[in-house]
Amino acid sequence: MANLNENNFHNLRMNINKDEYYDFFVYKDSYGSYRFNNQVTSDGIISHIDMCDKECHDENGWIYGKKNEVWNKAVAIENTLYNITYTGFDNGLFKFRKDRISNKDFFELFQEQKYNIKEGDYRLKLHQVTGSTLLYDYPITFEECQVKLNGGFFQGFFQTECDKYKVLPNKIDNGDVWGFEFQLKKCDIEKESNKTLNDKYPNNKGIFFFMGTRAENKWTYLYDKDDKYKLEESNPLSPDDYVEGGEINKSDYIIGNFYDLDIEFPGPETKIKFDDLDDYINFNYYDPKLYEEKPCNLDGLDVMDYYIESNTKAKVIDENQPHETLKGWCCNNKDDKKDTEDSNDTNNKKVEYIERDPDYDYNDPFGDDYIEDLDNINDGEDFDYLEPEMNISDFEYETENGFKFSEANHKYLMSDNKFILFNRTCTGYTTNNWIEGNKVMFTYRNNNFKGNLFILMNRTCTGYTVDNIDTLRNKDINNHNPYKDIYNNAFALRIKDDGSIGYRILTKDCDISGENKTKIIEGYSNPNIIPNCEWCSVFVKIYGTSGGMKIYFYVNGKLVYITKELPRINLRKLDELYEKQEGVPYNISIGGGTQGLSETILQNYMLNPTRVYPLEEYFAGSFIGYMKDFKFYNRDLEYMEIFNNYKYKSL
């Protein structure tokens, strides 16, 4: 030890580790004396959400970072996202109720809403996650200086394309350090719903932070209509009949099979059919020919005497089995007549009729007495009170710059290269019609063809030529691999029920055959690190190393867990036109993970998602408890700074 002191070159470093659990750690970062202020460290904060600050949340369910604690490299240029509605319905950025909307209203909402980014607004903005399929609930309650998370969480994007908007870093290089600090309280809160993401995916419960792409490419549903991965075999189509011409073959679904519409999510070891049904799906198909009724004779009758109270749940009908005809209020119903005759035979009671006013208008049985302030309407005039439903099932949706959502692998580039544009074709620019500063869009499609054109294009009678070779090359032009976008593009922090804390990363295993090479890497501390129903300070430090990254977990100022070297997260956009994915990549979630494609809304908005992709399977879950504070640091905090953040912050 004497020699140790004599040969100290100010870089002493000693590590004692057992497996992945930290036992003892001593190091000296720089020579000289340490000075620490006895206060919370604010140096290096690039985003800070404080639930005690009223400017950090609003009545619409949004939470915001503080205006004076932002990243010094943040960019926010005034611009508009014109296509974000196509993906924004899936996580609650935009909302609608599919059981309370017409096709026309949905059509307008689906393509016409926009999201405006304000100049110079560098705050992190997260909205309350919801969905429009009505399959899941996301309970959240704002309380004094805290938010109660009981199945819900917050999510938002921190970057768009071309660095027009970027409020957080997206890359951690060798030597970079990120720090995430949370003040939270894990509690077993009384459940408000049995339809949360945790109920369907119990192994995802406890995820309290997520960073990466929030979903795979939803347009895979249109690119791969034949379901080449066979994902729908265990998750069959849900029957809905709201949209005219919806792609449902009624003969494939026997409505009488749905005995219990109050579906509960099974355990992970159980598989059930139609696990995506909800209570509201009571509008079953029926053949109108089976239930035709002749026009009713209203002479001498008051329709209010025949008013029928609607049932809370519709009658379940199976056309293919013997059944009774639907009973109406008209006198032509045979069952009603029989009941009346039987009643007259048994009771022989005299029926007393109320005489009508001689001026009673049978064409207007309700009269002006029922509806006020309509004196200016001619009672004898006919009106169409219900507008005919709009058929939107065959609409071809496009981005605002003209790319079809049903076509994959489109690319484009903007150029003002006069060597290309000034050509001798009839469409080429000249010095007479060129306006300086303009750029022209060049479009193309990536081709998946891997054949040998040298062999295929020959001079035989069966050989391809330039006139027909594209019929072969374009055969698989819509092929798309949704999995390659998510490798190392999804990272989460999680607290398990046993009080252990750890991480989860989605990465790639090249030894797996097929296109889906998803591999999940996760690790956790010892149990009982996070106390139950007690406020605690959690600090997570990520070090970028030459070969990946390492994660350090601190709880209440003490280091409790160090990971092995892990694959480095690679936050990036999807391999798709950004216009089709606005708001999907570069997401961050607080209080939960991400939904993946579990709330996907497509053109036929009444059809529920039929496929489960990895982001939903491994990250669709949330933290149960309370949270009051979140900070993002982009520098390396010393141990005493982390400890002082815990010691001097009022919990």
C-alpha cells in the first residue's frame, strides 16, 4: 500500500464487482479537492418536469418541461406537421369516439387536422396516452404536486425530420453521459379498470420510462394484406359493421359464437378467441330480409303509446340457427296480435279509447307541443332528419405531397442541380422559366428484386425485354420488413412487483431465422430495492462506451446496480417517408412504455388491430403509483451531486 501512495498518478481506479451487482466502488475523476454545494444540482439539466409547478401541466392532460431548463442545442423552427393525424389517433395525440362519429366526420378528422410547432419553444411536451379502439383504459389523476398513475402514462416526440424540431439529444456516443432522475412512489393502488395494458401484458407492468420509436410502421397492414407473418391466426378479426363496404366476410363470423361480450384478459399461459372484444360491440350483422315488416297503419293510434325502451345490450343473433323474428311496435307483428287476442279471450275487459281532437294531424303525431321554437316550420313538409352515411371504405389516402399510404418503399429527394434540370427534353427547365431558389422533387421506389437481369433479359422467345422486365421487378415492390426499424430503437426502465429495478432493451439476434430477429435483453437489481408506498429518488446514469453502453442505478442516493456492457441504443426514424410517420420515431414516455400498434386506426376505423408486433408485446405496460418530478441531465454527475439531489430535495 505504501507503494500505491508513492506511485499515485491521480488516476487511481478500483472496481470490486460480484456478477452484475455492485458491492464496492472507488474512483478519482480528477486531481485536486472536491467541492460540493449542499443543494440540488441544476447544472446540466436539459429538461425538467415538476408537478408542483403549475406551468408544467394543464387541464387538457399535457405535461411540459420548464421554460428555463432546456437543452442549449435545442432547435424549434416554426413549421406544421400536415400528416400527423394519420398516426396521431393511435396514441391519443388526437381523439375521437368511433362509436359516436359518422364516416364523414372521421374522414375529415383523419386527413385534415394538423400540429403546429412554435418558433423557439424548446420545452419537452408530453400528452396523456389514450386510444380510439375502446379496447383499453388509461386511468390518470392529477393531484396536488403529483400525478397518480393507475394504468395511464404520458408520451410525446422530441424530434422531427431535418432538425426542424429537436429538444433532446438522440445519440449517445463513446464518453457521453445521460442522467435520468425520477421522484416516484410505487404503490398497489385500487384498480380503476380491468382493461389496462398491464391486464393484457402483466410482464410489462412497472415500466416507468421509455425512449425510442413508439410503434412499428402501421402501414404494414396495407403493404402486407395477406399477413405473410401469420400474426392474425392467434388474434382474429373483430366484427364491426359501421363502415360501409368494410373488408369483412360475414359468413366467416357466426355472431352466436360470442356468448360473453364482457371479455377479461387471460393470464400469459391462456389463449382465448376474440380477446379484443369490448362491451360496446353489440351491433351484430343481420339479414334485413328476415325481419321485414309492412308499413304500419297509424290511424287512431298515438305512437307515444307504443314507445319501446331500448335495451342496454342488444340481442345476440345467429342467423344460421332457428330464431324468433325481431319484435317491433307495429300492429302487424303476429306475436303482438296473438298476445292481444289471448288477452281479450281471458280477461274480456272493456277497452276505453281516448278520443282525438278533430283537428289532430296524423302526419304530425307529435305536434308543436312536443318541440318548442319550431313555429316557423311547416308541419306538413317532409324532412330528412338523418344524413345518408358516406362510403369511405374505398378511399385512397395520400400524404400532403402526394404519396399513397398503400404503397411502400417510396423515396424522394429535393434538388436544384441545374445539370439535371436543364436538359433538352420537353419538360426540362431553361434560363427563361427557371426561378432561382426553387427545388424540384425527384421520386423513386426502392426495389426488392434480387434476380439476375443478365440471365433474365436474353434474346430467346421467353426472355424479358425492357418493355416487360418491370412486371417482374415490381412483383414484390410492396415488400416491407417492419422489424428492422425497431432493433436498438426501444429502451425502457422498469420496477418489478418485488421491488427490483432494471432495464429492458429490444435488440437483434442474427441467429434467428426469418425477418423477425427480435431479442429482448433485460436485467434487474436485487429485490426490495424500491420500497413500497414510500417516496424515493431514482437516478439512472447511462455511460457511452466504445462498444456499447453501461447503466448505473441509484436509489435514494446510493448505487444499487451496475449492468454489464449492453448494446448501445440507436434512436432513429423509420425506413419510411417521414410524412407517413410524423410523431412516431424519437419518442419519450414517462410513467409507462409504449402501445406499439395495439391502438392502430386505419381507413376502416371500426376494425380493431389484428396483429401483435414486438413493441406491443414487450413494452405495452405502465407504472402503478405516483410521480412528481423528472429531470434529464446530459453530463456526468458526481456521486455527491446525486446524493445531494436526494438529500436536499423535499420528497
